[in-house]
Amino acid sequence: MTQIPTSKPSIVDTLRKHQVFEGISPDCLEAFAATAHHVSLQPREVLIQEGAPAEEFLLIDSGRIAIEIFVQGRGHVSIETLGPGELVGWSWLVEPHRWHFDAIAVTPSDLIAFPAAAARELLASNHECGYGLLSRFLPQIVQRLRATRMQLLDFYTLEQ
């Protein structure tokens, strides 16, 4: 994962254009942006590895990221491909703070990474920001669980 020089648009400006941050208070937006940084990935570059510490969450600004799990006897199985405006990772929210999947760039991708420790601290110290973030995460978590369920149904249907 490559950190991009600051010649990119400001993180606050980038966050404002994504629905996941729509309506969040300016103070919260600034607080989230204060510790975040731009990253860039090339195709097939690994963003997240299952079992590794979940030390950040990410917002896709451009590109496509594949979410994969390892299935014994099958290898890596794609669960879903995510695009601009979608969040990657919620394992940082729940102990033991380890990733439960792999995430790999499908196309050249630009993302914004938010350090997990700073985000957890903000959630604990500012309930408005915490509620704002979690209420935006929850629909994406539910959608991801539905996609995983559908993939598993397809997988087990093919097995029979």
C-alpha cells in the first residue's frame, strides 16, 4: 500500500463528496480527517490480510476492491467487489481487532485510511461523532453480510 503525497484534494473535501459522510457534523468530519491519509493500490495489491491486526478502516475514493475469504480445498473465494464510496473493514471495531477476510485491489484504487486507534478514541470521547459514524457503517455491514450469505448459498448449491 502506497501513501500518496498531499497533492491530492484535501481529505475533508474528499470525504464531503461521499454519501457515507453526508450529513455528519463539520466538527466530526474534521476530526475523522485529521488522522486520515490517502493510499493508492495497484491491481492485485493486497490491502488487508485475514488474521492480521485491523489497524484501520478505509473509504474507497476510486477503483475496485475484492473482498475474499479462504476456503479449504477451494482457495480464495470472492465474496464481493466494492467500489467508490464504500467502506472496507469493521474488524477494528470489535476485539480482538483482527481481519476476518482478505481485500485485494482489482483495479488501480485510491482510498482514504483512518487509523483504528484514533477512530475508537473519537467514538468513545464524542458520542455524536460515534453515533454518526456507526449509523453510517451499519447499513454497509448489513449489506456485506447479505452479500456473504448469498455467496455462501451459491457456494453450497454448487457443492451438491
